Amino acid sequence: MKKILLLLLLTTISCRKMLDIPSRRALTEENMWQNKNDARAGLDACYALMRSAILNENAHWIYGELRAGDFQVTRRGDLQAVVESNLNASFSTMDEWRDWRRFYAAIAQCNLTIARLPEVTKRDYRYSANDMRLDLAQAVYVRAFLYYYIVRIWGDVPLVTLPADGTVKTFPRENSQQVLDFAAAEALRSVEGLPWKYNGQSPEQQGQYRGQGEDHHRSIFATKGMAYTLAAHIYHWKKDYVNSLKYADLIINSQGQTSYDFVTLNDLTRTGGSFRGRTFNNIFQVDMNFDHAEISTTGQLEDWTLRDPFIPKRESEIYVPKDSVLNIYNDRHDQRPDYFFTKMEETFPVFYKMKQIDNEVKNPVLKLYSSCVIIFRYEELFLLRAEARLRLGRKDGTDDLNSVRSRRSLKNLNPDLFSIDALMEEVFLERRRELIGEGWHWYDLVHFGKIPSYTNLTAADVARGAALWPISQQALINNKSLVQNNFWK
């Protein structure tokens, strides 16, 4: 643990040095990267810093959900500012959401880990070349994912791929398409070093990984399935639907190796279900494990959506109005409202899809959440493939759409009765229904070009860059190479 904390501090210093402010190195790295434990601590820090960035002040849902309009705010001014896309508002939380420093701290740690891992095999015979390649591939995957993640938030971003060398550097923003090209190539590069599963039965991962069996690592540590899924999503965001379909097909056709599968509504929403995680329904999740002291009183959506009698809070911060629920789920056969919402008869219904409240700590005024953040799950991949097929003029995308609809008690759509554009609309609406609250809806509005239809932003606003977040003023002050996004100047 001490070595992980040291790495976190070194990484933060390195990140600041490269992107924001002059170096103030307080610690040296000479004593790190000496043995197998150092190597594993370095990789753990990559995952830990990624989690910190995504969960900071509920950032994952701020970026991916709250601007899209389905959730409304009861009384918090900072959240209302996000709903209204008033992203220059003066709130301490808004300062956090505008700041990409946590993401670049994670990227800096990945850069450092990628550079230093090969040295460890020369210093510690216990750290085999096979172990090193596996850990290295995971760091490459995490870095690729982080770049995909931040491009969707800020657009053009600095592309930093090497560890700090002790000199003060500033990095300009790189064209987002070039950053995504790098991320896609890195995601695919990571594949060769990753196993399909951590079951010790592949040349990439032999024996027990870190002394634990397959169940312990599922959906958390990078695999071939995660890497191919990430590549499919990167190409999809680029609107390269040929390659998006290529890798979505590869994953779905490799079910014998991945064991990925659909989830029932009960297993998706129950305590201990998909949002607890480590299931074959989740392709990639950011874990919050009670056994590893990763649980928290903040950082999960439940802290904003639940209230009495579920947690000791009289009023939730955000909710989905009843009229919106009825509009989103306008087919009476759809079972999801019964699983996703409760207290529908009250003024503020409770969004009840995620409810992983940990009762191990007995405290009447404090609740701890152990829900994971599901980044990719199987249903979402099918809806992504449905869209890719339709974008390429293939009506067999309806098969993927119906694979999700039928499992939610909706009738199959007959492609002969719909145009391609109408089927695309059905994919969009199904993503809204199935993935509500999971951090996808805002990105779907961007991708499908629907921001003016669902928010107070106009087409002219979007053309000027309103879909992107502003860069923090502190980053602009500290790095003179940066230029603010046009809409927020």
C-alpha cells in the first residue's frame, strides 16, 4: 500500500509537470520498479487513478447523463447548472468537473508503468517476461480507454505518451481524431498480451493471477474482450462503422471464449447483481469492492437518486419526473419501469435501478455504496452493433435491436415495415430505455445529432462547440499552449 501511495504522488507530480505547472519534484523514483511487487503496485495505480478520475464528484454521470435532460434536479444549484449547460458557473464542484488533471494523472501513471515494467524483469527473476507482458498490456489498455473517455468530454486534448523526463513541458491540444486513432491502435495493440479470461488456460495468463481465480478478476482487469469492445466504441465515435462493426462482430462471435451474456432485469437491478459486478453481463466495470476497502459514501449515483427509506436522506438530489418515465417507456408491455423506478405516486419518483447499499457498516446516518460503474455491458454492445449495421445500410441491425427488446417484453420489430432512418430512431430510443442512468444518454445525443431536440442548446450552439466541456481556467493559466473550446471563450 505504501508503494501505491508513493506512485500516486509521483504520478500527480509528473502530470502537473507535463501539463500544468513547473516541476516541484519532492520524491525520486530511483527506488521504485525494483521487483515484482513494485510492478504490480504500478499497474494498480493505473486502475486506481482511473477510478478516481471517473468517480470524482460523480463525474461519470455528470459527463454522460445529467446534461441530457432525463434527470431533473430538486434544489442543488451546481447540478442545475449542468442540466442547463451553464458550465462556466462558479461552483467548487464545477471546477472539479472542468478540470482534466485527474485523468492526466492516470495517463501519466500509465506512461510511467509502460516505460518501466520491462526493467523489472531484469531485476527480479520472479517477475517473468510473461507476467510483464500481461501487466504491460493492461496499462496500454487503460491509457487507450482514458483517451477515448476524455475526447468525448473535451474534444481536442493533449496527447502525452511518454513519462516525464525531468524537464518542464507544455503540450498543445491534439486533433481529437488523431487522439482517437492513437487510442484505437493502442487498444488493438493491447490484445496480444491479454487473455480472454483470467483462468490460467491461455498462453497470455498462466496459473493463478495474483493468487486469485477467474471470478475475482472478471470484468475488472483488462481482457481481449474489453480491448476489442473498446476498439469498437472508438471507431463508432469516429463514425467509422466498418471497423466498429468488425470488432463488435468479433466480440459477439467469440462468446465461447468470453462467456458474455444478456442479463435479466432482476439480475441487473437486484442487490448483488450486475451493479455489484463481476458478472458475465459486464464486459468492463470500474469496481467498488467492500473487501478491498473501495466502498464510499460518495461517487455512486445512488447518493443522488435514493432517499428515505432507502438511505437517511429526506430528498434526493436528482430524479426522473413521472411524465418523463411515461414518455420514455411508452409501451405498456415494457417491464423496465417497474424495476428502474419506485415511489411513482409521489412528486419526486425514486430512480431505483442502482441500489448497491452495503450494510456491513452499521451506522444509522451513514450509508456506504459498493456499486460498480458499468462501462460496457453486453446489451449496449448489441445496440452499438445494431446501429453500425443500419448505418451501413444493413437492416439485419434489427436482429440486434430485437435481441434487446424481446428480453424486455417488447415485440420484435419487422424491418420490412420500417425505413433505415426509422430503425435508427428505434435504436436511439432503445438505448435511452435500456441504459438510463448508466452514463450514455448525453453521448448518444451528441452522436445521433439530437442535442437541440432534447436540451436548451440550439444547433448553432452545438456548431460552436457547446457539446464539449470548457477547459479549466487553472489549466489554461498553467499551460500557455492550450486554447479554450470556442463556445466557452
